[in-house]
Amino acid sequence: MRNRSMELKEQPFAPTLARKMGEVAHVSGLLRRLALLSGAQQRVADWLFKVAVERGATHYRREFDPALPPDSSAVTDEEVGIALCLGEHPYDLDRLRAAAQLLSSPRVNAPRLCHLAVQERCEPVLLHIAGLAGRFAPELHPWAFLRQHLPPRPVPRTDVLPHWTRLVSHTGVSAHGGPPRADWLCRHE
């Protein structure tokens, strides 16, 4: 008789953003659509991050795998930003930070962003970012709109979301002799 043993290999455990926030991950139809549309399939999170950087989240610029598919004009900025904030992704704060910078733009359709946030269960992440933006750039679009129109959805934990210091640029003493300041990281357009 043959030995039919199976070797089990340990897989690295990467908790999701949803798990870190104390939630069950929402399975996103948007993410599935973007994975197919982009051709990135299982690497859609890497593709989304690359696209966000290419579209203006330049603070997070780095080398990306050249095998990742190119950007697609069929995908909106709002979809890229929301998809980066999905709870089903492995926990990676750089994705949330890149989404914050990409979405910090007057070109973003704030009502559409609100709709997608509710649809994809990203309200806690976007309201966290919007609240922080309110401290540094209170009138900044689309965050001011979201603070007024996006309904809150409580989650057990938000302390796992980016700290304000990771969403701003800290200046030293300014060229004009002024004190150090913190500027919200807006999209480079």
C-alpha cells in the first residue's frame, strides 16, 4: 500500500484590515470587477496602489513590478480610492495613506465617493480620514463633504487606522522664518 501522507506547509498569516478593525471582511464586487478589468487578478491590490501613485499619490512613489498591468481609464479615481480602503485586503496602512492622498483632490466626485463608501462598507475608514483632514484643511474637498453627508457606521476599533502624522507633510522652519507646520498631503495634479 502506498504512503499517502500530505505535508502541510505553514502559510504566513496576514490579518485583513477588517479583522484589525474587529469586523468581518466584506467581499467586494467592486474589487472583483477591477481585478478582471485591469487584468491584475490576484495582484489587484498591488495594481491599485501603483495606479494611485501614478495618478497623484506621489508621496508613496516607489518601484513597482513592471509586470503589473497599466492604468485603465475605465476605472475612476473614486473606485481606486475606495478599493484601496477595502477591509478584505491584508492590513497595509500605505494603501490607506495613498488612497487619502489620491482622493484629496477637487476632481473627486464627492457624492459618488459617498455612495461607493456605503456600498463597499468603507465608511469608517473614509470618515477617519475626513476627520483628520478637518484638523489640517477643514474646507478641503471631498473630505468636508464626507464629514457632512457620509453616514457613520461604528466599528469596534479605529486605532488601527493611520495616525494623523502619517497623512501630513511636516515642514521644518519655513523659508520665511515661520514656525514648523503640518500640511495635509494633497494629490499632485
